[in-house]
Amino acid sequence: MTDMNETGFVDSQESIRLENIGTEDLFNRAAAIQKILFENGAEVPVEEIESKLKEMTEIFKVPAAESQRSVTNAFLKKYNISKTKTFTEKKSAAVKKIAEITAMADMPDTWIDCTGKVIQIWENTHESISQAGLVGDETGVIKYTIWSSAEIEPLELNKTYDFKNAVVKSWNDKASVTLNKASLIAPSAEEIITVKANETVLTEIKDRVNELRTVAELHQGGIWTDLKANIVQIFEKTHESISYAGVLGDETGTMRFTIWKTAEVERLEAGKSYLFKNAVTKEWNGNFTVEINRAGKIEEVDEKIIAKAAVFELCGCAVDIQAGSGLIRRCPECNKVMTKGMCGEHGKMKGKYDLRIKAVFDDGLKAHETIINCGLTQKLIHMELEDAVVTATENLDPECINEIVKQELIGKYYRVRGAKTDRYIIAETVERVNHVDTGRIERMKEIIADELKKDKNEKAETVKSSDFEAFEKILNSIGNEDENDETEAV
């Protein structure tokens, strides 16, 4: 089976060889493939190639460009023609500056040569990737990725290299440099002294001087910055290469942060304020985060920074209680949630009890994952932490508290206010509401009415809970519906 690196390599090469071909012109595509085969000693009638392309596009409904790649690969395999030889020896790569490569985001899969200085090496997140990070020159900075199949020795921080036969890729309208089995990297004879990134000239990474910015000013990826912020929340660890992750904030807003183990941060506590030096912003799915790696440094500050996140409010039905809710134990050292008596950071610990709820509220348009702290949880389930511990002990099952949480919340409506992160709402208040959102009722009424128009004999299923009396009246007014006492949790 062809691995993903080779596939990406072949696709990128073929897109160059077959450029400027009309997207719907099968004959032109077939002629381009015929030329490739002829250059490699295989004479194939253009009608045969065109027939294969037509079969792919018209019978199997494969897009024209993908059909062209597939048919090309099939003929290369049939005539035992090397893909690497075919797509690397036919065309020399153009030498580009980093700024020129960055401007190629709208024309990816292009071969280039460049020279760059390694200014950052990222933590490896996938076995198919040998190394990834940032390289730059006096014109700018760009991401590089070395696939494992390239069999290239890892690059060293702050050293300058010549990149040969690299492929420009594009993701989220941003260009990057990819190196595969056809690429070469060698130490450059001419060292790059300075690197320009975001209008800032960088020398040695440890000596970088950054502007002190606020959270609100960090609205794009790739910004090197210093930042004073308060740690609002620390998440449970999800990867062995991460020391801490969570939410930080200042008087202008909040954002997610990640601190990699290479930063060698010994201790970080929620509620305390810190100076983050040499932090870098990243963008993912439209959200911005700030990261600290081996180039960064964190110092605790005496001043108290108040994190003021924009308040998010919803009114919705509790439809799910996620794992990790109810009675939990936290590490007395770092306050992280423990699993089976173990802290991921400090090993086996006695732990301290805590209550929380990880709930999902549906407001009729979207499901919102929400974290509810101990104080609010006690009010919602009408049980103090000490009583929860006693109840769990008597039942010899901590999960019994989670069942109580489900019984109290599922199917009921609440008004929730709190800070919104990229994934969670951190609840500040959770109040029970005894009426159904009229907007939600109207939307559900329209859906049911449409179903009844399609088939008058079809029974409409409805969802009931103790909060649905008003909704039931509307359903009864439509007529001929059977009540269904089963509440379905999404």
C-alpha cells in the first residue's frame, strides 16, 4: 500500500507536470499523460488513455483532476516506470526566498529550492512526521515539515540549511514547505544571521525581544510575543509531550494556552498571574492559542491580573452528562484530576475529593459543552461535597454520584452564564428555568408540521420531560399525535 507521504509527493509532482490543462478537456489530459509515458519509453495510444479517463469521470464520477492522477499512476505501474524518476528529473526547482514562498499559498504543490535558518522545532505529533518547525530568512518565516519517509537527519536549532526539491503545500490559505523522499537538505555554506518575522528582526531565539501584548491583540497566528496573564483554568493532560494546557486571560479577554514539556516549566497554578516570554500564537479551526516551547520562559508576577472573558449566555436543555462528572479526586500538588489514584504529573497520590459536572446543553441551535464547578454542582444536585463522599462510600461506588447528577439535570432547562473558550463554557451561574424557550418550540413545531404534510398517517414522535408541558399543548393543537414518554439524550 502506498503511504501518505508518497501519495502526497506523487500528487504534488503530477500537478506540476500536468499544469495548465483544461479541467473538462479529456483529450488534453490524455495527451499530457501520453507525453509522460512516451518520455519514459512507453508508447500508448491516446484513445486508450482517453477511454480510461472517460470511464473514471463519467461512470465512477471521479473528479477530472483526480482521474488524471489515478490514470497516470495506473499506466506508470503497468509499464514499470519509476514515479520518483518521472517526476523529479524532468524539471528543476526554482530558487525562492521565504517571502516568495509564503505568497504561493494559492498555487500549492510547486517544487522550490530555498535557504533558511531553523528558528523553531515543534513537538512531534505524528509518527509519519520526522520533524516540523519554522525556518526563515531576511524576508520572512514559514513552516516546514519533514516526512519520515524522506530519511533526512533532524535539523538543528539556529542552523542554516539549503533545501532542495521541497514542495510548497497550502493549508487554510497558508503556504508551507514539505520535504519528502525526493528532497535533500544540507548545511548551507552561507549562514543567515537575521530573520524577519512580523516586521521584527530575530537573532538568536533565546535573545529575542518581543512586544508585550494583551490577549485581545493576539488575533492571528505566528506572532511572537510576551504576555502577562492570569491562569483561569488548567485542563487535564491529554498528551505526554504537554506539561500544561488550559485557559489564560487578562483584562481584554481569554484564550487557550499550551506549554510543551521542552519548556521545562516546573509548576503552574490556576489563579496565579505570570509573565509569558517568547510565546507564539497558533491558529486552529478559526481559534487562536498561545504556546510556550523550549524557546519560551514563564515567570510568576506579583501583580494580580484579572481575566475578563466575554460573558456567554445560553438557555437550553441538559441533554448529556459527560464522563468525568460527579465525585472526582484531584492531585493535592497540581490540582489536576486523578485517574485510578494516579496523577499524570506526580504519580500515585492520596488525592482530595471534589465535585464537578461536565454537561452538554442544547439551546436548539447548537450543543454546548459546559464545565460546572463544585459550588454550583452542590446547589444543582442538592448535596454537599462531604455528603457525596459519604454516599459514595456507603454504596462502594463513586459513580453513584454521577447517576444522581444525571437524574437531577437531564431533560431540564437551565440558563447558563460563563466564559467561553474554544470548546467549553466555564460556568459562572447555572439557573433552572421553568419554561420552554418559545423559539425552540416554534422550530420544533415547524419540523413536525412539515412531517405531517408529507404523510398524514405517519405518527409524529415527540420528546417529553417535566419542562415540556407548554410544548405538549402546541403538539395537541396540531392534532393526531401520540405522546411518547421516552426522553432521548443526544
